[in-house]
Amino acid sequence: MTGDGDDDTAAGTPVERAKAALAALGADGDDPSQSSRSTTPTVAVAPGRVNLVGGHTDYNDGLCLPIAVDRHVAVAARTRSDDLLRVHAADFDETAELAPEDDPDGWAAYVAAVARVLREDGPVDGADLAIASDVPTGAGLSSSAALELAVGRVLLAVSGRDLPTTDLALACWRAEREGVGVECGILDQFSAALCEADSALFLDCRTREFESVPLGDDAGVLVIDTGVSHELTESGYNDRVRECAAALDTLREDTDCDLDSLRDVDRDLLDAHADALDPTHFRRVRHVVTENERVRRARDALAAGDLDRVGDAMLAAHDSLRDDYEVSCPELDAAVELAAGTPGVYGARMTGGGFGGSAVALVDGDALDRAERAIRDAAPERVGPDADVFACRPSGGVRLVDVE
Ligand code: GLA
């Protein structure tokens, strides 16, 4: 990996910056026969996401209700005549050259992992890629899934291939698990793939069925990035996955029931077998069981236009993630408390894996500007010096972009 790629000015949209970075890539001494630099680039974008309700349910076969945000990773590509992927990350001004067998670290690991999974079902042509993003990294907005989906979509396109979007999402999910080592569920990749504009995505992680639920014109969404960076591979994320698996094993033994996952556990079953579980595992399972109930309630409330009830579900979800699942942190709690006390806010909760990252707030659309200003003014003192606040519109999932 090198830092000598051509400079990107950080001005413009991710698509414009990715295109400019691709045009500049290779200007300094590459063999021009290796890349067809005159062709129009192929460009894909994929969004970051926030999850309104349904935290840590996905790897338990549960339910979630994410929206994609209008912040994107853009990847511009052109084919090469060899089998290399030469990838320039404009935001870091770094370039990686990846042969098919390479297994790099850092951001390039995501690109290599996606290419490796896609190669299992067909050829992936060599290509020059340039990446630019306005999804903050480490903020719990799933910039990594956005990167995977945009890379996957563009690599399929330059290789003359296509896949149903759910298959691409599953390929990217496998890339994250096998290539990067996070034992995550499908939430992030399905959100970056399948969300629709102005809607939340009701996602059943067991059946992988999904349904768009319009957010309505009255709703606004605020993201409060605590500025505390989270890193899933180093956080307690995989610990939680293992605790759920251990609790499931105990319940299987104690109930003698054929439980496939914690999705099969309801409150009655949990209460009847509470004594078999150690207290920590009991609370983990209670979170999963009650969170699935909250997702259903929030989906129904959203469909009925009852944003107060959606907000209530978000606040209850945060309490459960904080107390039962123990994946919050003081800054996230402060962000949720600040948002919840701001006029016009229906509800708020931490989003993403936790241990840092962002909170999401559902806000009355008419009060959005005022609420954003009030939270931004108070955030440095109440949440932390690096806190950032921004409004977002629910956006569509991964797509190829027309470029002339
Ligand atoms: C991270 C993971 C997701 C999901 C969330 C928590 O974002 O990548 O799979 O588990 O945490 O809901």
C-alpha cells in the first residue's frame, strides 16, 4: 500500500471525487498498456445506514428496522488487461495493488474480501478502482458495508456480470465475516443493498424477507455522532455473539426444545427457564426477545403514521441495549438523553454495534432544523468535544450511477 496516489481535493460529492481520483490514478509512471484509461468509468454508490430499532437482533435471526442515509461510498472503476485490482482510497490518499491471492489489512481488506467471494461464482476482471466517501468511519453508520456493496456492484459491472441484489448483499456479508473476521449478522449489508428512499426497511433476518415502510413526510432523522470511535473487531461485539450462542445452548438443554436461534425464544419460555441461565446471559436473551417485539411495534406504528410510538420503542430499545445488552457507553447515553429532552424529538437510541459510534433520533420534520441546532449547540459539553450532528434523508440502496 502506498501513499503516493494523486491528490484528491476532498471537494465535491463522493461520485465526483471518485471519478477525479480514477482519472488521476496512473498518471505517474504506470504502464499505460495495463489500463484502458480513455473509457468512461463505471461508478457505483452505496449508502451508510442507521437502525431505528432492532439492535443486535440480526445475528440472532431476529428483526430490524434500518434506514439508509444520504451519505455514500462511491467507487469508480475501469478495467485493466491484467488480473490486478489497483485501488486508490481518495480519502486516505493511499493506493493498494491487489493480486487475487493477496490478503491485505486495513481498508483494502474489504475490497480484497469482496473480490475473493465474487470470484467463487465467476470471473472478476482486473480493474483500477477509486473510492471516495462521505460516510464517517468508526461512527457506527456502517461505512464498511457501504464500501463492500459499492465495490461488489462495480466489480460485477466491469466483469460483465450481475447478481440479484440480495445475493450481492449476502456475498458482501460473507466477505465481512470471512475476510475481515467480524461475526456480524446481515443488517448492514442488507441495509446498504435494499433500503429505499424515504422508507425504513423491515427486515426479517431469519427468512431474509423484507418490506419497505414509508417514513412519511412528517418525520426527520438526526444522527448524533459521539466522536467516540468504535471498532467492531476489537470491541465486545464478538463476545456478545458468543454469549447469545452459549445462552441458546443452555436453553436448548433445559427446555429440550428444538430451538434454532434466540428468535424461537419468547418471554414465557425465557421466564420459565430463567434459573438455568446465568444472570448475564438471561439479560442478553431478554434484550433480544424484547427488541424483536419492539421492532414489530415500531413497524406497525410507522405504517400507521404514529411517530410517537416509534419514538417510544426507540427509547425503550436504548434502555435495553444499555442495561441488558451492555453495549452502550456514557457518550451514547448522553447523546440519547440530550436528544430525548429536545423539543420535537420523538425518540432516540444508539445505532450500530455500540461501544461508541452514533445515536439516531426520530424528529418531527417541522422541528428538524431547530432540534438539530439545539443538539449541535449542547453536544460538545453534554456528549463530547468531537461530537457531530447532522440531518439525513432516508436514501436508496446500492446502485450504478450514470456518468457521461
Ligand atoms: C453492527 C453489525 C450488525 C449488527 C449491529 C447491531 O453494525 O455489523 O450486523 O449486529 O452491529 O445491531
